[in-house]
Amino acid sequence: MHKGELWKNTLATLEVEVSKPNFAAFISKTKLASLTKGEAVIACPNPLIAERLKKRYAGIIKEVLTNLTGENCRLTFKVQRNQSPSPKTADLGPLFTRLKNGDGLFPSYTFENFVVGLSNQLAHAAALAVANQPGTLHNPLLFYAGVGLGKTHLMHAIGNAVKMKNSEARIHYCPAESFTNEMIEAIQDRRTAAQFKKKFRSVDVLLVDDIQFIAGREATQEEFFNTFNELYLSGKQIILTSDRHPQEIKSLETRLVSRFSGGMIADIQPPDLDLRIAILRQKAKEQGTALNDEIILALAEQVAGSIRQLEGTLTQLLLLTQTHRETAPEELVALVVQNNSYHQPPPSVSPEAILRETCRQFKVPKEALVSGKRTREVVLPRQAAMYLLREVTSLSLEKIGELLGGRDHSTILHGLKVIEERLKADPLFRKQLDVAKTTIQRCGEVETFSGKIGFKTV
Ligand code: ADP
Ligand code: MG
């Protein structure tokens, strides 16, 4: 592959792996200066970017380059000022058309191109409702989900829809990280501090992405709390996203947890096979190509992770189909899937296997574990099961509750806390749980789920 082409493909993959602001600020401005015998020299426009890339992104860049070239690449970053700009937006295809406007909204993240399935229908319905009646129905509206499942897209879709209906509406999107950084800069002097306050408190719709980022930051939480209250009290809409339920964000102040829980909280689960197929069809269409059903099915079956991963592999497949016209499509699918082995979901362990092992370890029958019984002999193992399910899988608290006889989300949270406390205080108990966890890890049945539930490695 030609050097320019190779870098273009590398950027296309990185764009879906790295957060958009970071991609735009650091990665998009680079070039591949040379690649000789696996030694890749990456040209950066200034030392700050070179430093940042080296510290934070070297791993993933290396991985992507190695995958694309099939050669184990080593990276060097060098500063090359006044370099000609990196490939133009148009050259990079639709992925790069998500330029932001002054309000921070990505015009291409709309309801029209958001594909709805079982795993995101609740979040989608809430988003539509808020877009139709901002500030009244669900306030705040918070989406939580793992990475690449559509939180940011849905959030922007609301912003874009509100803007469509009312061009006067003041909308502001910002990642929580930018909120924090801007605030730190602004508080240096009185004037800028006042400007900052005004900027965030004079909007009709405020969208803050990845709010978990502010946890543990006292000043930011204080400022956000005040901003939140002011907007909320004047009937302005607040939309947030998070990588987990607010109650599970460590070091998030209780008053914020309670504010965030005061409106509507909707989660998005990993897409099932049907949704993955529908998304691939739509994305291929967006890129002006139609893939046959077999290829779509093969890709959807093999890439069972996030939608971002699905999109990334599709982009690579489409690039390959252009450059390798003579190769059979099935082979290209295999190649892309293999190239993206880091995209593969980790082996999954079934919840049943976890429950079975818990019962064995604590010598209780499964019926008791999922029953209404609240005797000491049953409660502790049940809480241990909650803990193990939480540790080993990425099941939501609701789902864990369901598995354990229809218990609600707060019971599970309480159970998790009890176990965490006990683990600190009781070494014997800790040992027992460790054994259970290792056993699950060793002999956990690896099952292929239809993608409804995403599992973490143990
Ligand atoms: P998150 O914010 O949850 O990490 P994003 O909203 O950035 O995820 O989504 C990742 C990518 O997947 C984006 O390019 C987005 O457009 C796409 N995407 C996510 N969900 C959907 C969906 N339901 N339909 C179409 N595209 C989606
Ligand atoms: Mg996001």
C-alpha cells in the first residue's frame, strides 16, 4: 500500500477508535513521514502533539499500523512544522464529514441515520420525546452505555432535531473533559470566569458528553452542579451521557447523582445480530455501496462488539474491496476480521456458569439463591453472586437483578456494597470469592451470545 493510502486507512481506523475531540486535535494533524523496515516516522505539527501522541496514542497507532502492514511496526514521532495539511476531508470519505458547527453539534449525527433495534429502542424513544418537547418531559435525560454504542450520536441527534425545529434555540454540546478544561482556564481571572458561567448558563439545551469524567474533581463538580441547577430551574433541557449508571460512578458527589437521577435514565445495550445487520446495510448505503446479504451477515456475525467497531471494520472492508477487486469478498471479510482481532469481544462466560459456581462454593442450592428467602445462609451467597456477575460480565444492574429472582437495581447496588466492605474486612471470604472467580475464569463456558449481552474478560 502506498504511504499516503496507508496513513489514510490508519486515520480512518483511528477515527472510530479515539474520541472525536482528541482525534481532531491530535491525530488528524499528523502524517506518515516514512516507513522503512517497520520503522514508522510520524510527523506532527508541534511538540505538544508529538508528546501527547507518544504518551497516549502510540499503542493504538502501532497496533493499527501493524495490522494494516502485517509488519511489526515501531514508532518515532518527529516535529515537522508547516507541513502541508493532512488529507482533505473529502478524500477520507463520509467518516470525515462530521465537522462541527459553533454549537459543537455534528450535523451528520441525526435521528434519520440512527438505526433502532431492541438494544437502543428505549434510549431512542426518550431522545425523540425530548427532541419534541425539550425542557419539559425528561429533564435531565441521561444515556449510559459502554463505548461505541451510540450515546454521542443520539445526543447530537436531539440537538440537531431541536435546531431544525427552532433555529433560534441556543444549543451547546461539549464533552465533560472540555467543560473541565475550559473551566480551569476561565477561573484564572474574574472576567473570563464570568464569561464561562454565562456561556454555559445561557443555553436552552446543554449536552454534556461522558459526564463520568468530572467525578473526583471537586471544583468542576461544584461548577457543574450550579450550572445544572440554574438551567434546570429555568426549564432548560440538560442531556448527559455516561459510561455507567450515575449511582455507579465512583467519586461522583451524591448531590450530582441525585440530580442526574431526577429525570430519565436510559441505557443502551450492545447491538444484537439483527441490529448489526441493519446498521451495516445502512452504513454501506451511506457510503454509496451495496454489499450482498451474505457478506453483511458474515461481518455482522463476526464483529459482535460495539457499533463503532462495526463501522470501523466495514470501512476497512470497503477500502479493501476497492483495492483488491480480484479477491473474493468472503476472503476480504476474513482478512478484515483477522486484522481487527483487537476488535473481537473477549471470551464470554455465561451468567449460569457464574451462578453455578457461586452455589458450589457457598454450598447453597440455586433455587434458594433466586428465591425470596432472606436468611443469612442465602443472603450472603446471593450477594456474592451479584458481585461475581458484576465483576465478570458487563451486565447491567437490572439484568443481574432479573437473574437473581427479579430483584431491583437498588438491592443489587446494596449487595455490591456489602460484599466490597466484607472483602476488605474478611480475608477468608476474600479467598473464597477469589477461588470462585478463578474457577469461573478457567472453566467458564465460552458461549457465543447473539450479542445482546457484552461480557468482559475475567
Ligand atoms: P458512544 O458515544 O456511545 O461511544 P457513538 O455515539 O460515538 O458512541 O457511536 C459510535 C459510532 O457508531 C458513531 O459513528 C455512530 O454514528 C455509530 N452508531 C452508534 N449507534 C448507531 C445506530 N443505532 N445507528 C447508526 N449508527 C450508530
Ligand atoms: Mg461518545
